Amino acid sequence: MKESLVVENLKSYYFTSVGAVKAVDNVTFALGEEESVGIAGESACGKSTLGLSMMRMLQPPGKIVGGKIALHGTDTLTMSDSEFNKKVRWKRIAMVFQGAMNALDPVYSIKDQLKEVLKYHGFPEVEMNERIIESVRQVGLDPSVIERHPHELSGGMKQRIVIAMALILKPEFVIADEPTTALDVIVQAQIINLLKKLKKEGMTIMLITHDLAIISEIAEKIGIMYAGEIVEFGSAEQIYDDPKHPYTQALIGAIPRLKGDKKFSHVKGSPPNLAKPPKGCRFYDRCPHAMDVCKQDPQMIRMKEGFVRCWLYDEKSQQ
């Protein structure tokens, strides 16, 4: 299958007074044509930093220090800032930011905020209005909302506006960072149905979330992120039915079930300090299967549809 997106050995660090916080450390994965991906893991494991890195929007003291992000074979990290802004950001890759209230400026109307993207990319005034109305209707809102300010909209409406802003230049790839956070279950379902609709229309989505239960609604592939690393990557079917990494197993075990055994587990302990990550497997201190060899960096063990980083496996066992 032809690959549409390749992330290879990506490193994004925050340089602080206590040292470099390795929020994204040697992250690697690839997506084929018409494949979407879900990135799951605990808070502070690097998910949002991964999304911001792909948009080249890390703010100081954050910095991309190495790796590759190739979109249809073009490494976007080698582009100049002006070239990336004009040719890639929002045109080919857009982002739905976490927390719609914080992503919208309370001083400006929705129309003015949507116009800002179009102005930067040189759209004429007449075409701006048409594009704004089209994008708002695409997310299921009446065009009249564009005359309002963010405080006049409900949480679900604000989230749809943020999605409309991401869609306004019709990008091929959208990063959705916790798009259902702080929304009630009814509105969450509406947002997930909207993302499913967009995906059906041909858009590739990277869904960043804590909720493994909703990823299968959107994604063919799932990446499990822990302490700045992707510890397991594979098809949604494989991750749900036969998780390999102990951390993935613990996350799957923590999903409540309505039928059968209703008991669920939890992951004991806390993630490590990414300013001083432990040597070897970063899950070592919390892993029920920890061995002495785990104090060494685990290799990437290839599976049929992905990989796992764990000393419990070898290449032969996954063939």
C-alpha cells in the first residue's frame, strides 16, 4: 500500500531550567492512503506535542530537534517557515485544537476569525464569504452563527466552529486533539459522527484522545503512546483483540464493559519524569512482566500490521 504519511524518528523536546523534557522521542509510524490513525495514552505522554510538531507550531521552549515528517513523500521539516505556511499549514494539514474555548478569540466574531485564515492565503472577499458559509454548513451549523461571538455559542457549537476553521481550506489531513473534551455525551456523539462523515468524504484524520473506546469509530490504525514514545502501533482490530505491549493491555483492560466480565483494571503508578527518563523500557517500573533485560532499550519488533517495543517478543514470534 502506498504511504501517504511517514513520521520517522521524530524528536520534539522542551528545553527548560531542569533540562530537556523529551515529550516526543524517536516516534515512528506510517499511514497508507485513506487510512486514519488514533493516538492514545495517558496525560503528558506527548500526544498533543506530536500533533503540534506535525503542524510545526511548537512554542518556545519547545523545539523539533530531529526526525522526518513526510507527506506524500515530501519532508515538511526541511521546508522554510514561509514555504510551510503557504503550501502546507491549513492547506494540506490542519488541526482541531484541544479546548474550543481557548482556541477562539473572545473579542472577534466567528466570521472575522474564519476570515483570518483565508486572508493569509490570499482569498478575495467574495470567495471568503462563500467559503466561510460552506465550511460552517459542513459541520452542521446555520450560517447565521458566523455573526456571533464565542461566548454566545454552546460548547458543542464552539467545537464545531473550531472544526470548520480546520476544514476551511479543504485540507487532506486533519489532526483532532481531544475534540470531545468537556462535552456532554450527546454532543460527543455528534462530534464523533461529524468526524466519521468527514472521513467518509475522503479526509484523513489523526484523532488524539484518552478514550480508546471511541478510536475504533474513526481509525484503521492505532498508536499507543507512553512517556514520549509509541510503544505499539497496529490495526485497530489487532490493538483491541490482541494487544501486545503490557501498557496497551492495561489500557484495554481499563475500558468498562457492559457485557461479560464487568471488572476492569487500572495502570498502577505514574509515568516517568521526561526530563530524566529511565534507561531501557520506560514502562519498566509499572510493568507486571518487568525483567532485567527491560533495563535496556527494547527493539522495534515488526508485526503483520505494525510494531511493538517490548522484550516479551522477538521477530520470529510475530511472523
